[in-house]
Amino acid sequence: MSKQWQWSSAWTLLLFLIFFLSSTTTSTTDYACKFSQSHPFCDTSLPTLTRARSLVSLLTLPEKILLLSNNASSIPRLGIPAYQWWSESLHGLALNGPGVSFAGAVPSATSFPQVILSAASFNRSLWLRTAAAIAREARAMFNVGQAGLTFWAPNINLFRDPRWGRGQETPGEDPMLASAYAVEYVRGLQGLSGIQDAVVVDDDDTLMVSACCKHFTAYDLDMWGQFSRYNFNAVVSQQDLEDTYQPPFRSCIQQGKASCLMCSYNEVNGVPACASEELLGLARDKWGFKGYITSDCDAVATVYEYQKYAKSQEDAVADVLKAGMDINCGTFMLRHTESAIEQGKVKEEDLDRALLNLFSVQLRLGLFDGDPIRGRFGKLGPKDVCTQEHKTLALDAARQGIVLLKNDKKFLPLDRDIGASLAVIGPLATTTKLGGGYSGIPCSSSSLYEGLGEFAERISYAFGCYDVPCDSDDGFAEAIDTAKQADFVVIVAGLDATQETEDHDRVSLLLPGKQMNLVSSVADASKNPVILVLIGGGPLDVSFAEKNPQIASIIWLGYPGEAGGKALAEIIFGEFNPAGRLPMTWYPEAFTNVPMNEMSMRADPSRGYPGRTYRFYTGGRVYGFGHGLSFSDFSYNFLSAPSKISLSRTIKDGSRKRLLYQVENEVYGVDYVPVNQLQNCNKLSFSVHISVMNLGGLDGSHVVMLFSKGPKVVDGSPETQLVGFSRLHTISSKPTETSILVHPCEHLSFADKQGKRILPLGPHTLSVGDLEHVVSIEIY
């Protein structure tokens, strides 16, 4: 140890009192460098790293320990106020973290759609604009002492299993889609771009607010059978890690430039994620991560208490610090770091390294630049929260994400001018809690019933089921009678937090309780075919509704946020042409026979394992990834795309070794080329130009999705995979053009069993809808 020190029990008690009494949010009246500018860390002319090192050098060891928690204590002698690292902003400022409070000048914040519905828009610019709006509101709330500046979002774990209670928080099951979402959200939140009149940060060092990629990695099980997120060991092959679980995190760090990474509760191949030098080192050393690494809340305690990976509390502290974690959400390190140092398991340099990362991010946020009100974001305040611009954006986000799953005989849209009566059935029709998990207090809240009521001249309602679990059919008779008296019927069914949420996975993919019976009974009794609206983040097996001719239309609403009622009404009555696409596969109920703890992506027929996600799943589907209808029909035409790409045999070391990778040694051809041996991968990129014709009578957006199917050169090749996507506005009966950039080394490759990316040689079939184009990759 570099310093000699001892703590008495009285001193320890005093420090804990300081910790627990410290403020959870930064106030504009309490900021660093308020009374003295003499410390080097207050000198804004110095580089960030120099300032951070100066700050760390001035701290005593007891003070350093008190800064290793999310609720960092104040250091009065240096004029450093307390700081709460834990704020949440998954789809708007949320109540989940103690860093955000709605008790003050700002009583609410814009509630955007839950992430899974935003992802269904397949609209990069929408994701960026949404994150920028959230950042603007976050800074405004920080300026009045109601929020921190470090937000633990986005959640970019893949939606691997349809039962996962937190799948709603993610961008879906595809690594390419999740990567794209991560990049846009982080760039928008941290201030690299934004909506009209938003403050724009134009340098890499300055942050508007800090974004955090979570949960690193292979975290997608909360509570299933005897497995919980606290004791679950995710056994993942190097192949699946490379081409499925890790790409969103790599993109979040390398392209998004995220300033925070959160390590997850679970173990990965026998090592707790927060104690894995391999995982955390990969992020810093290979991906170039620059920021701080936080544990999930109480994940350090989990290393010892649940996983029994560490033999003692002190070993747990040593394990996570040496792995590269910087801050503990919780109090475990506050309680055990002192004894870990006394026992020689932790060195003061380990703390210095962690604090250097923490202070560097705080400095980039301007927390040591004096009065924040005088800073570049100081003019933001209550007037910048719940603005009309943000509320309009929330409505647009909901409209863009909503997916039309079924629309027999073009039953929708309804004609609001005919004055028909409308019955709305179901317990979810009158709830105003439409945000899903990690929500705050919305600017305004209205139900789907209220939203539809603004469009229908005559409207009635019956609950049918008392609640979402729907254990009783006592309300069925009233619901059926109400439906009989109406011209058209909207049945609202699905899920809420009683069925899917953090720490609660589903066991069934069917509608809860007697909901299916309610839907069928009402549909059979109605004058006309009915409209089924599904709320919830997770896939549902609604095969019964898909096959029932009395259910003409099915709409997936996800968790649409504060503007969901109006967005739904606009689609049902034809004021908005739906264009959302499912970001995840909807499996049949039989999929629940697949063990949720099975992490393999690829199918294994020998043991009856069907694989996971559209890329590898070989079983039946209720609805496939990318499914989504419109009120218009569309046709495609490839305007230009190469037919052949030629690779040189010259590899990175400059030699011209023959690349032979088939099972037999001396063969005449080559199956594939390792991507890491190719020179100038970027030069292989090409654009696919596509023309889209709107064949319908309505203008509207359309999502073009470009898929690729490569030659089956080795076992484990994807069935198909998303190459790129583009959302564009189309005009009725007119063509619209778009381009999708393809990087073969990234988009046409996948990982072999050793976790090395390979680019198959031979014909790659690119497809948009039913249209196909073959690009042959050859070597000379």
C-alpha cells in the first residue's frame, strides 16, 4: 500500500452516516469548484485526463472508498458535492433510478414508446431524435436538481427467448438491428446530434449526458424455474458470442462512443460478468472503450453471495476491481474494500484506476467546470421538458412502430365519416399505463378508449376481464352484449407488468388466463369482424386469432407510451398508414418446451433443438421477424447491385499463401476466407439501389429490409440474416428510390466454431420481399 492508514469503528460509522445522508441528485446551488478555482481539477484549460489525475491524487484512501458506490459521498474539504450515478432513461426519464425525481419544478417528462416498439419503426433518425429529446429533458431536470447526468441506458441485450420479461426493453432479436439502435441512441443521448433547436455537442470529449450500454453480456433470463439472473451461468460458445451476443456492445462502444458500460449479474462460461477480465478487457483493450464500467445493482454482492465464485467478500471486491470494473451500484464495496486492502487483496492503485475513469466522465459532463447554469447547457430548464415538439415526437414514434399483423380483405382502415358506433372491450383499454417497464410520469396520460373516443361518434366500453390475468369470465356476458350493439368492435388484449417485467419471465406465450376465450366469444357475437389490438412487449401465440375469419385485423401496439391512444386511433381510422415491422420472431406455444437456459443460437436436430431467432430457428412461426402490413401493397426492383466481388489472395502479412479451409487438405477451391486476413475490407463495400413502388391508394412510409443468404460452406451458417434496412416515405402509384450500403466483411460474414469471422465464397443471395439478386464472391 502507498499509504499507511487505519479506521476506527467510530470513523467507519461516521463515514456511513455521511454516505446515507448525502444528496441523491446534484443541485444547481451545490456544485464542484464553487468556492475555489485553485485546484488543478477546476482548471478547464487543462486536458481531461490531467484534471482527473490531479483530483485522484488529492484524495485520501477513506475518501476514495466512499466514491466507489453509485451514491458517491461528498468530499467537503475539496468542495466536491455528493453525486448519484444511477439515473434511468430507457424511453424517457424514469422513476427506477434514485437519481431522477419528479418532486420539484418538473413534475413529468415525455414518455416515448418502449424500446421494442421504437425498434419496430426501423428508423435510425427517429431513434436518434428520441434520444436527443430525452437528453434535452435530462439536462433540464439536472439544472433544477431533479436528475443526474449519467443514465443507464440503452439495454441492448438481444431478445433471445420470447419469454424474457425484459425483452420489451431491447431493440429485438437481430444483432444488426440492435447494433444500429445502440449507435443512434447513444449518439443522440450524449449530444452528437439532435432534434431542432437542441444543443449539439460537436467534440468527442464533451458529453451532454452519459449513456450506458447494458447488460454486458449474454443477459436475457430473469427468473425461470430454478434459474434466476443472480445465479445463472450463461454457457455461450465463442461462435455465438462473436456473431450474436457481442455485436451490439461492440457497435455501442466503437461507433456510438458510449461513455459507460454495465456488466451484468449472470456468469458467462463460469465467470461472473463483473469479475471477468476477459470480457471487460475485451471492451477496453480490443474495442477501445473509454469510459467507466458499473456493476448492475448489487452484482458485486452476487459474485460472493449467490454465485459463490469468490470465497470471501474481500475476494469479490478484488475480483471485480482487477477485472476492470470501476463502480459498484450498491454498498458492497463500501463495506468490504477496507478489509480487502488490509488483507492485501486490493491495492490503492486499483482504486485510483477506477476513480480515474469515473472522474474522466464527470469532467466530460462539465461537473467540475463551475456553476452549470453558466455552462453551455445552463439555459435548459422546466420549459424544455414536455414541449410540444417532444410530445409530437412521442406520437410520431408510436405511429411509426405500431405493426399491422393481419388485415383480411383490407378491413382497415375504418371510415370515420359513416358515423358507425364502436365498442371497445378489454381491461387494457382503459389503462393509462402504456409505457411498459422503466417509465416515468408522462406529460399527459390517456387510455386507448379515450384515444378512440376522439374519432368515433358513438363509443361504448365493457371490461370483459377484471384484469390482465383474467381468471374469471364474470364480465363476458356484458362484453358480448356491448359488442352486439355496436357496428364495429375493438378488443384490447395482451400483457402488462403482471405478466412480463424485470425479475419476472413468462412461462406461456398464450394470452393470459381466459383472454383468448373473451376474444373468441366477442368476435363470434359481433355484427362485423372485429379488430384485435395486442398490448405487450413479448411475442404472443395468437394463432387462434390469425385463423379466425371473424377477427379481420390484428394490431400489435407494444407499449406505445403517452401518445398510444391517439396513435392507435389514427391507424384504425386511416389517418396514418402503418409501416412497423416486427423486430422479433413470434413463436408458437410449443416453443416453451425449449429450455430457457439453453443459450445456443444454432439448431441441433440430433437433440430436437430448433435454434433461436429468425437467423437460425427451424420451427414454425406465428409471425416472422420483419413481418408487418400496410394499407398499401408494394413492389420492388433492383436498380443496381454488383454481380461479382473479387478478393485478392494477398493477406495482411503481404504474402500470397494459398487459402485452403476445407476439410481435405489439397483441394481445388476455397470455401471461405477469414475476415481478419483480408486487406482493405472497407474497399469491398457496395451499394444496393432499390426502387419501391407504392401500388395502393394511400401515401405512407415503407420499411425496405435487405436480407442475405450465403452458401452453406460450414455447419452453423445462418438461414438468412439482415444486411440493412431503410425507412422511406412513398407516394401512391409512384416509385421511390433508396440505397442500402453493404459491407461484405461485416454483413455477409458470420463466426465459425472458434469465434472467428469468416466470409463464405460463392453465391450470396440478396433479397427484398420476393425479389432476389445474386452476388458472387470470388478469389483470384
